[in-house]
Amino acid sequence: MLKVKSGFVLRTIGTQTVAVPIGQRTSDIHGVVALSDSGALLWKELEKGAEKEALINILLDTYEIDRETVVSDLEDFIKGLHEQGALEE
């Protein structure tokens, strides 16, 4: 199961959605995590905890895109969140 760490709030600034660290998390992560529309959708699911397959299905149901592209893009998204320290281990 994948889940974002606690200590973030989602904010929309203009047309951009960002995950902003708060409290103790500000010492771990400097800056914000910028999210696309699909990234914000996934983030909301990851706040609750989600399996990769469920995330894939959400993207397939929401966007007109092939499974191969969804899987590749999701892997990149998850990798980026790991690199930023935003996902639980």
C-alpha cells in the first residue's frame, strides 16, 4: 500500500495545486510539491492509502489514456514522491 506522509495540506494557488508541508514536516521537506490535475487526484487517494492497481484504475476511468502510459506515468509520479520524501516507507 502507498500512502503520503502526514503533515501536508493541499492548496490551490491560481490554477496550480501544491502539497504544502506543515508542522514537523517543514524540517524534512523544503518547499512545496507541485501537482498536476492527475497528480492532485492521486495525492487525494494516497492520503487514504491506496494500492497501485487502484490508482491505475482511477486514472484509466478518469482520462482517455492507454494502460501502458498510465503505468509508466504512475511509476514516475511515485518515484518523484519517494525522492521528495513525501511517501511513507
